[in-house]
Amino acid sequence: MKRIKHRDLTHYFLEDHRRLPRAYVASCERFFKSFKLQAARNSDRAPRFKYQASSSTDQGPSSKRQALK
């Protein structure tokens, strides 16, 4: 098999894992697990509220006064 470049994940997804070097498969799995651990740590820091997009129309008391004039 051709040499696998560092940080190249295409072989992990395209080839049968039994045909790949064990060290490469283990390295890829550690890489994917690091995302899972990082997501678990960041879930505690997630905001407890949702942002709402602003409306394109004018709202509030000042727009009502202008409409009456």
C-alpha cells in the first residue's frame, strides 16, 4: 500500500480498516474521540438563551407615532 500522508483521513473512510496500518487507524480514532471529548466540555459553556434575528420592520412606540402623522 502507498504511504499515507500525515493528517489524511481519506483512507480511513475509503479503505477497509483491516487493510490499513493499525497505528493509522488508532490515530484516526483518537482524533475522532478528541472531538467527542471537546464537545462534552463545551456543552457546559453553551448559552442558555437563543438569539433572535432582528426584524426588518420598525417596531416600538416611535414607529407608531410616525405612522399617525
